[in-house]
Amino acid sequence: MESSMKPIGVFDSGVGGISVLRELVKQMPGEDFIYFGDSVHAPYGTKPLEEVRQLTITNVRFLLESGAKSIVVACNTATSAAVAQLRKMYPDVPLVGIEPAIKPAVMYKENSCIVVMATPMTLKEEKFQKLMHQYENMADIVPLPCPGLMEFVERGILDGEELTIYLERLLGSVNKNINSVVLGCTHYPFVRDVIQRIAGNRVVVFDGGEGTAREMKRRLAEAGLLRQGSHSGRTRFINSLDTDDELKLCEFLLTYKK
């Protein structure tokens, strides 16, 4: 098979990366995708660094062996833990990770208060700490660990009383006048409406999915791997949980209308 006709591989610790997949499909509708979610081992955000690194490397290797021409690591925790090593292992593979969209939030308003919602591990990692320090003189950046939030999405709970109570308690713990919220986990865009409702309309919510998709398209074009012609792209879902319910949830999230 010609290299450009191969699928783009997308990896996440569960189903959250489908929020990034949606952006990829929107920007590159002619491409095929293979999405692997490791829901058996989710959440990654509470695991030791080395375990996350090894799981990520193993699962990216699986996608490449399955014929992927490029890789999107659509998981903030896995990006922090393993992308630098993966780039050394596969220097010829277009490989894009994701990071919290702090820069656009900082640029949106001067001297603002920005809350970064993410998994505990993402916030502890050196990659995030460097990113935060880069902009700390330009804004008041408040890291907000969200243990348990991704599990709501993994269970297909995108609204309702239980989720609302959880998020009200979480955001209520931030005793500041918030200007913006950065969604630092790819699961969180699926509960964006609830976060927006609790935070209020004056708060702007940012996530990194669109920028990640744009960067992958740029890298594919640079490598001559963008698919040409009028092909209608298809997506294949694989999940380590391997149940009908899990695959149905993947299909639902890909077409989910907010």
C-alpha cells in the first residue's frame, strides 16, 4: 500500500482522545484513522511515570504494526511521559502529542486568572511545569487536579446530577476570579458544557484538540503523506477492553452532538 493511503494512528488511555479524533476528522475528512484506547489500564493519570511510559510505547508500537503512517498521542499524561522517547525511537514517523492550551489562554487576556484542569500526573510532570513557568509572569495560572473526572467520560456520563455535583465541588475549591479554564485532559471536552455552565458565561474554555489536529496535518503535508483525491475517510476503533459496549461508546462519542 502506498504510504499516504495508510491510516493515521490515534492513541489514548481510554475514550477521551476521541475529542482529538473529532478535530482530526474535521480537518482531514479524506484520511482513514485507527484509534486505540487502552481502557483496561485507564486512568493513566494516577499511575507511576514509568508504567505510563511503557504502556504508551507498547500501544504506539501496536498502532505502527497495524499499519499507521503517523501517530497522534491524544492523551496529555501519555504525552508528558513518553513522547520525547517515542520521537527518538521513531524519528521518521510524524508524531504529535498534546499539551494543555495554556498559550492561547494567556494570549486571550492580559494578566488573567487561568485554571488548568488536568490529571494529577499531568500537573506533576516536568513537561507541564516547564510550560506553566514559561507563562507564569504573564498570568495567574492555577493547576487544578481532577482525580475521577475522566472516569465519568469512560462510563459515558457527560451530564447529570452526579457529574454536576462533582464539578461544582471541584471548581468551587478555586477561590479566585477565573477568566479562563484550560482543559488539560482529552476526556474533558466531552463535559465542556457542564464546566461552562458551572464556571459561567464570562469564563472562556480552551482545549488543545484543534491545534493538535492542525499540527498533524502540517507534518503529514511536510512528509508528503497527506492522502490525495476524494476518498471518504473511515475510522476503525480498537479498545483493550474489547466489549461491544465500549466500541458503541467510541462510535457515540465520535458523532456526539453537544
